[in-house]
Amino acid sequence: MRTEQRGARLIDLLWRDTALRVSVALTLLGCALFFVFDGDSVRQVQVYWAFQVPLDAALALGAWRIREISPRRFRTFWTILAFAGSCFAVGDAVQTVLTFVHTDSPSMNGGLVQTAFFAVGMSSNVIACLIFPQGLSTRREKSIFWLDATTVIVGGGVTAWCFAVNPLGGAHSDRLTASLTAALVVVAAFSATKVALIKAPPMARIAAWPMVAAASMQGISTFLPGDFQEASHPYVFTIRLVPSLLIAVGPWVQAGVLRSGRTYRATKRRPYSLLPYGMIGLTFVIFFAMLPDQASSQLWGAAIGVVVISCLVAGRQLVAFHDNMQLIDRLDVALDEVRGHEAQLLAQASTDGLTGLANRTRFAALLDEEMSAADGVSVLLIDLDDFKTVNDTLGHAAGDALLVSVSERLRDAVRTGDVVARLGGDEFAILLPGADAAAAGWVADDIQRRLTEPMDVRGHVLVTRASVGVARSRPGDDQSVLLSNADIAMYEAKRRGKSMWVEYTDAMGARISAEARLSREMAQAVERGEFTLLYQPIVRLSDGVLTGVESLIRWNHPTRGLVTPGEFIPVAERTGQIVAVGRWALREACRQAAEWRRSFPAAAELRVGVNVAGRQLREPGFVAEVDAVLTETGLPPSHLNIEVTETAVFDDEESTEVLFDLRGHGVRLSLDDFGTAASSLGLLLTTPVTSLKLDRSFVESITTVGRQAAVANAVSQMAAALELASVAEGIETAEQRVVLQDLGYRYGQGFLFARPLPAAEIASAWLSGHARLPA
């Protein structure tokens, strides 16, 4: 079914191809004009040369375009073919001008310039075909191939000599042109046939055969006698023009094959070839045609005897070949089952069972083969965005069906010769041999476009998106480096907002390396005692009395000095180290608060705030861990205030359950940085928080910007209505303090009262009664 669909798609693509339609239309128009101007050889020749030029240009443009999307090993072939088309176009354009300037001697034979460009172009064409590897591995295969090739060249040469170069009766006066044309046509016919029949051709047979047919028509038109060599009949011009169309359409048909996703392989060849026997027959026909009319009966008898004996020997060989093939077929039947089992085992070992794509092992092996190529390789690493939601809401069967649909779209997006693999889960990879940055970007864009098209998955219409990382190999890279670079680029795409592709740069690698180094150092920082806590006072706005502190972690790095939380907290959250760091901060804050309670009467009602990340809330046993810390330190649960951000608990049932458990154990909860996320109002109804902390971004301009005052007022009113305490962060001026107090805020913190302080300064300046804010 897939093959039929691709065949139908190919026909549709060819039908809608503007270049093909224009080329066919021009050829039909030219043929019609040949008949319209019948008898006017000057006009016919002018039309002939004028219509050659756009067909030559179509060949050059088509070959150049197909070069960009073909596998690496085919690009030299298409480059040379594009050069040949350009030579034809230039030579024919010059000849067109000459036919309109000199109308006294119309001829389909080109002048000196056209002949030179034709010779260069045709020679380039022939070279492209000859240098293309045959795909033959053994000496025997190569010997057989070149024997057949020599047979074709000799047979064609005999034909050219007898009918074109040195015909009976001297039919041609321009023997140099005839000789050149005949020789090039013979070799071109062999070369085109070679390209169509080798094991790994640069083009599908459906695209190669029009070019082979063109060479054949050129050869026939060269050898036809009599009126066929005169520029006076419409059919002569038609026979000469049509091959130009057939050559031009080859690359465009190949482009349609690649765009349709259709695969092509050379058919299995017989162990013997009928080609030499055909050349023998052709030579015999020429031999009889060349016999003089007055030949003796002895000569005729000898000739007929040679032909009959040769035919009998050839027939005997063919019978022996046929018997051998039957024996080979019987052996093949016996081996087919073994091969089938072997192929099945190989496929299972190298193929993903769900999608049919290459698996991680196969992808790694192919990537390793391509890494040594001179023109490099590009890799795309693809991770579906929010795939877990599909599994959680629609079930794993729907998730599997989605992966199958995605794999089909990835196959359709790549070029022939590229490799699509599923590395595991919802992660895919694409290997692009020889693709530069532009080609890799084109594939990535096409993938994004295809994935955004709705797909029907088990009765559900889904739109999926993906984050794609693109990396290209560089000299000295191994596959682990290349895959690591693609992985870095993919996570950079997720960091930037998902549903996009990002190409790896050295700056990304440097940042990731720095983060990795920071992560390694962070793993040892807790054990080495490099972390410390500072405490920022939270005061009652009405009289400045200390009611609590917020603990803020700092990292005193032995070589870097003070590392701010903005540098290491995001890394800790991405790597999961926030769990260990947060565990230390919780224990240290509770220990310090309990010590203050024992040492200072003013700390009897003091609450200590500890920031907790969403990753910590989802850690199994977090509630039990909090209980153990409170028991160990002796701090009452009501004096611990756990602060969480809105994004940490938004749409997360697991985290919400943990918050309810903590509240049930008497721990107080604050919604930190309130107002900065779209989830704020909903969270007030779904989470058991006891206080709201207005983010500092709504405080900094509250005395000058009306909107900020309006938001602060709304938050205060909601907190009062829900019986929640309200705390304003970032208070820096007395005027801000007055405005917030008038809006109903009871508590505040900020530089107006104190910067974050070490525990000793909190004790000496606040809890001992030596320092006091003005009321």
C-alpha cells in the first residue's frame, strides 16, 4: 500500500511540476511549427535551434537542483551533468543567433562554436557516467562487465563506421562532424545504459530510461539514410528535437522520485548477459548489408555458414546457461529459508519493534561509518514535547500509535539515503550524510511543519510538536561528541520554549561545560561545608517588630568566591542536585531557628522561611523528611514556613498532595513571588497556603505606577478575603512601606529593613534587642 501511495504521489508531483510541463509544451509547440513552416527550411532551422536552448537550460537547472538533495556519492555525477547542460545551452544559443543572422544556408549541423560546446558537454556527460562506480566487487564481475561494455562499443563503432562515418556512396560530405557525432552518441548510449543498469545507480530507472532513449534516438537519426539527413522535412526536425526533451526531463523525474519518498533498486541481473549476442546479431546484419551486389556464391555460402554456426553455438550456450540457472534457482530455494531467518534476526537486532525504524544500535553503527567521510555528516536529535501527557491522559496504546504516526512523518521529511532512528521512548534521531547546515536546517523545518499537521490517533485528533537539536560533525569529532552536541542543541530548544529547532554552537557547548563543571563541584560542596545560609528579616509594618526570617542560601566557592543562587540554583534544579542542597538548607535553617528559640526570648514566636523547589516536593518521602528534621532540631512545625513558587505546584497533583500533608502536620506554607505566573488565582483555591508574598516587581514602582498599586491592592484584598497573611517583598523606601501598609499589608521585607544577614548578626542586632526599626 505504501508503494502504491508513493507511486500515485510521484505521478501527481510530475503532473504538477512546472518545469516538466513547460518543457513538454515547448517541444510540442516546436514540432507543430515544423509542420506549419513545411517547405520553409530557414524558419524550420531557426525554430529547431531556438527551442533547443530552453530544453538545454532545463537539463542544467534540473541537474543542479537534484544535486542539492541527492546523497553525497551522487553529487559529482549531477554537477558534471549540470555543466554539460550549460555547455549545450551556450552552444545552441550561439547557433540560434547565427541562424537568424545568416539565413542563406540553413542547417541542423552546428557551426564551429556549437560543435565545440556540444563536444565538451557530451564528453562531460560521458565522463560522469564512466567514472561512476559500477558497484562490482570481484575481479570476475568487473571482467564480465567490461567485456560486455567493449562488445557494445565495438558493435556501435562498426555501425557508426558503416552508416555514418564512411557510408556507401559517400552520403555524407561532412565526415568529421558525422564521425564526432557518431562516436559520442555510441559512447553516450553505452554510458547511459551503464548508469541505468549498475547496482547502485544515481537515478531511478524511471528517470534514466528517457535519457537512454534520447541517446538511442540520436544514434538512429545519425545513421538514417536519404531524406532523414536533409533539413527539409518536418519529421526530420521532430526526430532531432525530441531527444533534447527526453534528456532534459531525466533530472526532473528524479527530483519527483526523491520528493515522493519512492525507493528504487536495480533488478537482480542474470548470471549471463544477452547484450553480446545482440551485438553479434547487429554485426551480422551490417555484414550482409555491406556485401557487394556482385559477391560470389562461395562468399555468400561461407558467410551464411559462419552465421549459422555462430547462431548454433550461441544457442547451445544459452541452453547451458538456462540449465545452470534452473540448478541455481533450486539452490536458491533451499537457501532462501536460511537467508530469511538470518534477515529476520538481523532486522530484529537493528530495528525498532514499534516503528520499524533503525534502533539505537543500528544508528550508532551507521553514524560510525559516516563519521570518516570527507564532507561530514549532520545529525538531528528529536524529542517530542509533552509526550508524557498523551500517555497519562489517553493511555500507552495511544502513545504508541502517536509514535508510529510521527515515525511515518519523519520518513517522509528526509532525503533518500538519510537514516531515521528511534533511540527510545519519544526520542528520535536522523542521520544526514553529507548535509551542510543549510540542508540540515531545511530538513528540520520540514519536520516541524509536518508534525504540526493534525493526526488521527485512535479516534483522537492530536497535534504534536518537537524540540530538535542539529549538529554537524567537524574534523576530529567522534560520534559521542556529535551526539552530545545535538543533545545540547535539543535541550537549548526546550529551554527557549520548545517546538523549534536549534543548531549547536560552541557558545552552547561552553555554557554546558561550565554548568557540568559547576554541577560536579556542587556535588561535593555540601560535604565540604561550602554552603551557608543568610537570613533576611520579615517585619510587621505597623511597628517594625521582627516576626520571621527568610533563609537564603549562598555558596562560598573555594576558588570562585561567592556564587550567587541565580548561577547555581537553575543548574541544581536541572540536574536534580537541588534535592541534596535543599535537604541541607532545610536542616540548617530549622537547627538555627531552634537554637535562636532556646537562646533568645525575642525568638519565641519567630518563624523561619525555607524555599523549596518543585523537584523536592516530588521527591518520595519529603513529608517524612520534614517531620524528621523538626523532631531532630526541636523546632515546632508552626514555626517552619515552607515557601514555594507558583510554577512549582501549577497543575501538579502530586505536589499539591504533599502540600496538604505538610499543612496537616502543622507546617505553614507561603506562595512566593505571587502574581508572576498565570496560575495565581487558581492556586488560591487548590493549595493550602497560609500566606501570600507579593513579588518585588509589583513593589519597586508602586508609588509612581498606578497599575502596580492596583495589582498590589487586589492581592491584599484577596488575601484578606481568604484569611491569608500578606507579605510584601522588596521594600526599599519608607514611602513604599507607607503605601503598602495603607493597602492592607501587615508584613514586609526588603533593604529598607535589612539585607540578608548571617545568623550571628540576626542574633546580635535583632534578637538581642540592640537594634530596632522606627515605627
